[in-house]
Amino acid sequence: MAKAVAARGSGEFALAIDAMGGDHAPESVLDGLELAAERHPQARFLLVGDEARLGALLARRPRAAKACSLRHAPESIPGDMKPTAALRVRGSSMRGAIDAVANGEASGVVSAGNTGALMALAKIVVKTLPEIDRPALAAIGPSARGDVVMLDLGANVQCDARNLVEFAVMGDAFARAVLGLTEPTLGLLNVGSEELKGDERVRQAAETLRDSHIGANFRGFVEGHDIAAGTVDVIVTDGFTGNVALKTGEGALKLMRDLLRQVFTSSIPARVGYLLARPALDRLREWMDPRRYNGAVLIGLNGVVVKSHGGTDGVGFAHAVDVAMDMVTHRFNERIQEGLARLSETTPRVAATPR
């Protein structure tokens, strides 16, 4: 197997992969890459982790072995390690993968490892784009009208109007690159849809967005129920509210699955009803499969950074790789910079709120 060539700034690899991050790594990571290599036959991946262990596993996954070059990293970041401690572990697989992006060897990184550590390392090593005040965590979820993008989901607990406007521009670029939408609609999450609702920062952000180059697609304020309804393609909010909404939605989906299981196992007629309804329930299960939506993205950085769920399997990890590949292929960061440039041309720069 060919070893990775340390060519600083060569852009040799599409993605760097943290092979040792995640609850079921490295097996789940390599299972995902076996699927991803089939979907992206021209892509090259830099696989960072325990060389001896990975070499043996790759031997049983021919497509991944052909697509990957291996770089040894003697350590890994535990799931319970604090971000400050993770910054000091320079020999970790996560740090090696992120360094490859910072050095220009890879266009992006995918990791199923410690979320806090990944965010801290990415911000410090990869750094934010010059025009971005703060990066945001974005993800895709299901709605009644199709997929919906939501950000921020926890990277920034406190946000001002300037941050919300930047999130909207980044969310617009994300929906275009990953969902393939030509004119994605956007909304600011608020306690009501009326213009006078919400605090000053939300109202100021809305005013700026209405006057911006994406104003034609801005639908104003949306409420919590609009997330599942798919009222807009992109939901913009601060990290505190976004994370609460995300966890609430995950809990609601789990409750629905548990209730359906109870209903269809409660009696013999219910079991017969399950057999009759099984084809429709299988389609519902596939549509709501969390693996389809695996891959939260830390956007606003000098490279693509995708966080896979730590407990996912190979199918879920492959979806995270798909998200990262879409962003790389469709020049995601360039779209953000173009959007911010147009924003500055059409509207005055939103001042940051003193904290």
C-alpha cells in the first residue's frame, strides 16, 4: 500500500480521515470508506491512525485500500477528553488529519471522534475564513417537504446580529452545495413570525437580510414547528436555541419509534396489522434513518470539517464522507466568500454587539 506523500500545499487528497475517532473505530470508519470509495471512484483519502491495525483491516476492504494512503498516528483522542487536553496531543489521528487540511494536503477532514476536541482543533489549526467572525455547526434533517439545513447547532451559545447574518450566508451556500438547491429559502428562528417579535439582534439581522443579495429568498421569522414542516430550506438561529431544538427533535423521533413499537406489539391483532403495514413502515424507517443525516459541518473555516456521529456504523460514516465530498466538489468555501462579498456590496457591515 502506498504511503502518503508529505507534499505541503499540494492538495493531493480530497479528504483526510480520522481513522481512530468514534465508538466503533476503526472498523466503522473503514466500512464507510469502502462504500464511499465506490460512490467517489476518483477520490483519494488520507487515512490517519494506527498503521499496523489499519493495514490489516484495509486488506479486507479492496476499494478503500485502493482509494486510501496511510499515515501513522500513534495516539487517539478519547471521547471524554477535554478540548484543552486534546490540543496537547500532537500525535493523535485527529490532529494528524486536521494538520493535513491546514497544510493544504487535503481539502477537508471527516472525524467521528470527540466533538469538542474536533471543534477546538479545527478553530485553532485550520482557522476561520478572514471574513467570518465565528464558525457555525450546521446539519441536515428531515422535514415534510424534504431535507432542511439548520445552523448554528451548538458552536456559539451567544450570537449577535452580525453572526446570524453570516450564518444565513453560510447556510445558503451549504444548501446550494450539499442539497443542490438553486434558490434555497431561509428563515430566522424566532418566538413568532410577526416582525416585532424577538429581541433586537434577531430583528436587526432580519432587516439586514431583507436588504441583502439573498433578500428575495429570505422568508422572515419562522417558529419551532416550521422546522419539521419544511417551511424554509435553511433555518438560522444561535447555537443555544439550535442545540435545544436539535435535541428536542431527536427525542421526538425516538418517542415516535418507541410508541410505534409498543402499538404493534401490544396484541395479536396489532401484530397482524404490523405485517400488513410493514412495507409502508419500512419506507418510513428508511426516510427517518438517522444515518441518512449523519455529518454535521463546522462551516466558516479555511477547509471542510465534517463531524460524524460517534456511534454510527459504516453506512452513516459514508454519508458523512458524501457531505464532505459535496462541499469540496462544489467549492463551498468559495461560495461563502462570494456571498459575503455580495453582502458587503448591498448592505452596510453589521456591527458586532458588545458582549
